[in-house]
Amino acid sequence: MKRRDFLINVGGATIVGTGAMSGLLCAGKQETHKKYRVIDSHLHIFDTTHKVPTHFDDNFNGLSRKCATAEKTIEGMKRGGIEKAFLITYSAHDIARDISDRVDPDISAPVYAREYAIKTWQDNRHMFYWFPDHVDPSRPGYLEDLRKDFELGADGVKILSNFHGFLPDNPGFMPVYEMCHKYNKPVIIDGSFWYFKKFLPNKESKSRQKEAQTIKGYTKTLATVLAEFPTVAFSLAHTGTAAVISDYDEIYKVMSDHSNVTCDTAASRGYGAEWFQDLVQSVGAHKVMYGTDWPYWLDEGLDSYRKGRRRWTMITDDCPKLTEHEKKLILAENADRFIKNRVALDDNEEIKKEVVK
């Protein structure tokens, strides 16, 4: 199953007709909402002006490709009331295990060029935090490259462990977490447990691969990292990448057991108002950040932030069990804290209100 299929299936979505979507791409009256600050804690930008194939060309009949560029992303953020976003960059080779049988990474490399996304970040620092996602312990120089990214100004790092054949607690990642402690940088972990039936962390031992195929075994690797580096703030991408709904029992447990971990809700399995309220009840609003995985989920094109299935307005309008304070934490204030390498101890911890540089 391709990444695009996950994004269609995990939320129980249906795809609307091409004509309806094309009309929504660059049009649509915004509804009036009470003013909320909103930060998207999981976003990507791709240079789809290059006429080469990608692994998401047919997402929502091409809307993802049309809205993936820097210009369209910024337009969508402004239209959707998004103050800032975590810009996560990766190359075609960083995700090659997912696209190699569909798209040649070398041919498609210009679309995923990190230089394009970095320039977007540099030109729009007021709109983006940068999280490089190029950490492959089997690649010579990976630590030096990360150090250079931090010195360039990267705000944190994302670990896409299984795409490089590893588990999050592999010894090759330990110096990465140490570096994050040294530079006071937060870490996003995407262990891609939901991909384990498709491809395993094949650079681990057979026994480690076998153990990690169970959700208890997988979350054990997360717990090892969280306990070893208590002064580093971690976020579990996609709410821990649950393969089935029942996986959340173990994911929520590891989140509750460790004070230095939060999650983003981008493309999470089961995503919806009831799921969202259950997540908050299980782990606390202080451990949840709104995220989308733009541009993969754009069922409503550039109006998706206000009208799509991953819209932030679902949190404000369709989650009556959440208090106004909890909504503000989820939509922006937890991200404010995370970017400073902090996770709140509870829902009532005082936070600074000024805009984070």
C-alpha cells in the first residue's frame, strides 16, 4: 500500500468527484470563526513544477501535486488561517523504499530537492520552522550533515527510521539524540509502524525485526529512547503510526508514561472528532499538536485547512468535549513549547505567549 493509499484509508475518507474538487482548488468562501492561532506541526513542500513523476501524483485527482509548491503552500496557509508550520524536508532517496517500485528516485529527485524547501524556509522564516529528515545511520557523514543543518538554523530534526532500515532505538541514532540535547533541539520520530507489513527495518537483526512487528515490541523501542534522553522533547509523528485502531492502547501508554513526549495528528488512523476527543482524554491536551501532512491530504485543495477532512476547524467546531484552553494548546501553544524543546507537564502549565522566533 502506497503512502497515498494510507492517507485515503486511515481517516475513512471518500474521494469526491474531479469536477467538485477542481472548483474548490482556488475558490471557496471562508467561514467565520473565532480567532485562533494555528500551527501545522507536519507539512512538506515539493517542487512539482518539474514535469517528472512523484509518488503522490494521483492523490485526490492531482490536487496534492497542484498545491505542493512553495507558492501554493503559502497561499493555502494564508487562506486557511495558518500562522506557521513545521516544514519537514526529505529527498527522493530518503523515501526510496516506498517509491522505488513506482518512481525512480533519481528521475524524481528534483521534485523532492531539499534545496528548494530550504530556500522556501530561508525566504519565509516568519512562516516556517525547519525539520530536516535526512538522518540515515548507514550513510557516511550523516552526523556531520545534521550538525551543519543545526548550525544553518534548523529548528529540530525528524527521524524516519524504518525507511532507512532501522528502529528508533538503533545505536546509530543515539549520537543524533545526543546532538539534539547539545543543541537544545526537539525530535520528531516517525517509526512508520504502519508500514511494517510492507517493509521491515531490514538492517536490524532478525530477532529485533520479529519483536518490533508487535505494537508492544515497537513501543518498547520508543520507550527506550524517551527514557534515555529525558531532556529532549520528542513528538511521535502521525500519533505513533498505528497500523490498526487497537494499537493506540500501547501508543497512548508510552506517551502517558514519559513526560518528554507529545504527538502530531497528521494523517493519523481513525482521525475524526470522536477519535480526537478520545486522544485528548487518553494522554492530555498538552501532549497533542495539530498537524496535517500537507500536501498529501488535500481533498479540498487550497481550502483544505478550513473545509477538508484534516481541517483545524473540526477541533474548534466539532469537539464539544474540549475546552477552549485545550483547543488553544492543540492548535498552537503546544507547538510553541515544542519548538523550544519543551513538553508541558500537564494541561495547566504556564506558557509564554510571545511569538517564537
